[in-house]
Amino acid sequence: MAILMLAGICFVAALCLLFFWLENFLSCKICKEKKQILEILFVAGSMGSLLLGQLVLIRGIGQNTFMFDSGRLYDEAIHMLTTHTLDGNAMDGYLAMYPNNIPATILFYWLASVGAFFGLAEPQIMVLLQVENALCIDGAILLTFFLLRNYVSGKCAHMFLLVCLLNPTVYIWGGFVYTTTYCMPFLMGGLLLFLSLLKETPFGYVFMDKKQVKKQSNNKEKGQSWLMGKGILLGVLLAGGFRLRATLIITLLACVLYLILCLLFFSSTFRNDKRVFQIGLKKGKGCLTFILVFLLSLPVFRGVENFYVKFDTRDTAFPVISWLAMGLEGSGGFNGTDFYDTKNAPTAEKKSVSTKKNFGSA
């Protein structure tokens, strides 16, 4: 035990020394190509170390880490390999009560189908989902690195990678599969793409200074297809992430509100400068495309879900307010009283009334 602790301390010290050496080296006057190569090696080594640590833990745990909600989603996904459809009565009607987890169950089924196609047995499919979960976490970390590097500083991005390397939960959560981790690439990818799209429009700089706005409006204009392509990808990405986990709506609202503020400030500041104003509106088509594609993608994703759903959830689904009731109860965990009262209510209206009673008493 003492040897393991000593090894861990040495490992942390080595990483810290490597980080400070890297920062000092990058601050020196060396050619740009060498800096880029060194940074690529640092990022590749960091991401490789993260994935290796996660795989070691997944292999070392060697047991079922699908518990509670994730266990129910996994069991139904495996069952779908035979039925190819969702069962509203399975697991005491879990998906009929929580249809918000239907998209995640379908995603698990698709991924499990890939494993089954290559001849993997159920225990191996479980490991496959855990590995894919680790890749989602690592993908989100890499996207966050690029976001920090592009919009904060290189030093901040390098420090972020170092913190991730030293954070035990990054390795532990690799094997615990749920929507909280599978949605992470959608979240960070959406933020990075949104800022990238906004950066190519003059009104994306309105909170900086007028000179920067005019400088961007004078830049060589990229094709409308390029901007609209980014908008389409952003809309699909955020819509898919939202269907996978509804809390992504927080990120979506933040993006839309920031975009509205930029447009309002831009309009009030440059409405008399027709050239800058017209260029801003022209380059802003990508942002408009993002909103339209998001709204159009939602019914498409819903249609895909309905292909697998053969049961009605109107009177069985728990109302959204039930999650608020759970959040106000005790430490914010599972509320057994609200669960059984809401479940036993026969209609959607009565479920809502029952939950509101518990919500008021929480």
C-alpha cells in the first residue's frame, strides 16, 4: 500500500513538472512548427493516458456497473436485440413512466446491435457500452480543450488537461454508463460549434469593441454554404443532445439568449452604418439556419423514436414537475412517496395534481 501511494505521488509530481516545463518551453522563442508538434504530442499523450486509465478500471472492475436507471435502459436494450421494439410493460412499466429515457434506450440498442453483429456476447456488449461511454467523456474533454484554447488561452487549456489527468472521477465514471456522460460530446461540441459560428459574424464581437466588429466585417467572406453547413450541424447536434438528455436545454437557451443580445446590441450600434449592418445580416444566416434546423430536427428525432414505441405514454408518463419535487425533497434524490402517488394516479391530469401536492409539501 505504501509503495502504491509513493508511486501515485511520484506520478502526480511528474505530471506537474511536465506541465510547467511545457509552458516554459512554449513561451520560449522557438519556431511555430516545433510548438505545434510539442502541443500535439502533449494533447495526444494526455488523451491516451486518460483512455488507458479508464480501460484499466473498466477491465479491473469486471462487473455490472449498470445500476438503477442505467440498468433498466441496458436491460431493455438487450431485450430489443430480440424484439426490435420497446416494451412499455417491461420493468414495471419503466419506459411508460419515464419516456424521456426512450431515446437513450434506442441509442444503447443501436450500439448493442453493432456488438451483436460482430458476434459479441452480452457481457462483452456491456464492456463495449462502457468503452463507448469512456470515449464520450474523453471526446467532451478534448472538445473543451479546443474551446479553452481558442477562446481563453493555451495555458488555460493545458491546465485543464492536467486537472483532468489528476481527477479520479474522470477514470471512475468511464465505466458508469448513463445519459449524463453520453450527452457530454453533444454539449461541448455544440458550444464549440456555436462560438465558432458566431466568430465568423460581425455581431459576434459586439461586446468587445467597434473596431473589432468593423475588422471582422472587412475580412474575406466565407461562402454562405460554409456558414449554413455549420448551422445545420449545430442544429442537429443540439437537437440530438436535447432528445438524449433534456437538461441540454440550458445550453441551448444560453446560446439563443446570447445570440439575441448580440443581435440587439449590433442593431442599435451599427444601424446607421449600412455596410457593416448588411454584412452582419448576411453572415448571420448561419445562426438563423441553426435555429431552424434545431426546430425541424426535433420532430424527425421524435419520428425515429415512434418507430420503436408501440405504446401510449399520455396517461402513464410522469409530469416534469415530479423532478422538481424530487429536487426539493431531502438531498434531492428519489422521492418514494411522490413516485408511488404519481404512478397510481390513472390519468395525466391526476398525476400532475398528485405531484403538485407533494411539491407543495416538500
